[in-house]
Amino acid sequence: MTAFMLKIIALIAMFADHLAVVFPCHFPIEFRAIGRLAWPIFAYLLVEGFRHTKAPEKFLLRLFVLAIISQIPYSLAITWASVQNYIPWAQAISFTANTNIFYTLFLGGVAIVIFKWLDAKGLKLTAYIVAVFPAAILAELLSSDYGGMGVFFIFSMYAITEKKLRLVALGFFALSQFFPVMLSFTFFEFTHFLMMCFTLSTVGLIALYNGKRGFNVKYLFYAAYPIHLSALAIAAILLNT
């Protein structure tokens, strides 16, 4: 399975998830379960990109620009749609709170780049501390999607070089989302069980990844995120005004 095929699966899952978030009365919770496929795949492939890129700074810049561009439609489609008419839609727009997934991807990328730079200077232990924790804390302060745990997940996919061990770590992080539910003894509710199954299935999908790029249409995937959020934001505003 190529990176292109994995990205197609992740895009479809992401769109299904966001449909259920923005229009919960029209799309069942199963759409959110399908959406659990998206994040692990995108994060894993992001790390693959950092492993092979010859220009990590340009890669980071693209992630940063996309995070900023996507934040307005994300705020309207995800944040404002969740509260609907309780506040004017313009007040829902924020670049420092409830931020989109590309904030997390960018901060995870920053942690990787800083780690590589410090590691090259022989400061491996310092690199782990300086690179990861500030990025994770910033993700929490910005309340980005998946927050600090998302940054730790991205970095672990880079720091663990053996693929089988990466898959084990991926499974652990997938399950970690459900630890609070397990501890509250509501784990066996059908929706939680279904979400867990879809999340864990990403381990199998990524295990099939052959390391090949496939069709090279990376800018299409970059554009898909803000474009689909913009469409959902417009639909939400039209339906709720």
C-alpha cells in the first residue's frame, strides 16, 4: 500500500468525521468512528516526509502556512458550528485557541527538526527534552487537535526507527485515547468500542505501507484540508443564519 492510497483513506475518514461534527443531527456517530482512521495515518506519513525531505525548513513553512490558512474555516466549521447561534460567527474565529490539526503537525515537525539539529551536535539527551516538551506544552496552550499527546505521538514515530516497534507505539497511542473511558467503566458502550476498532485498524493499514509514494499529488492533499473546511463552514453558516 502506497502513501497515496493511505492518504486517500485518511481524507475520506477525515471528511466523514467532520460531517458528523458539523451536522450531528444529519450524520450518525458511526461517521465519527470512521474518522478515527485519519489522524494516525496523517501523523505517520508526516514523519515519513521528515525522514526523506532534503528541505525540512520548507516543509515546516508549508505546515505553518497551512495551519494559519485553515484556522478561519476550522473555527467556523468546527468551533462555531458546535455552539451554533449562541455567539456571532465572527467571535468564534481564533488563532490561539481550539486550533486545527496542522498546528499539531507543525509543532510535531518542529520537535523533529530541533531534535535532529541537537542530535547532530552530540546532545541527544538534551535534544529529547528541549525538542519535545516545549512543543507539547505549546500544543496544549493552543488547544490544538490531539494537543500535547499528538506531538508526543508524532515524535515517537520519528524516534523509533524499527517499524514493528513503531506499530506497537501506534497501537498504544491509539488505545490511550480511550483510557479515560476505560477508567470510567463505560468502555463497552457500542460507540466507544466502534471508535476503538477503527482507531486500532490503522495499525494494520500502516503495516501494509510499502514505503513508496505512489501518485505524487501532495499539494492536492494540502489543499483538501482548508477547502473542505471552508465548504462545511459555508454550509453551517447558511443553515444556522
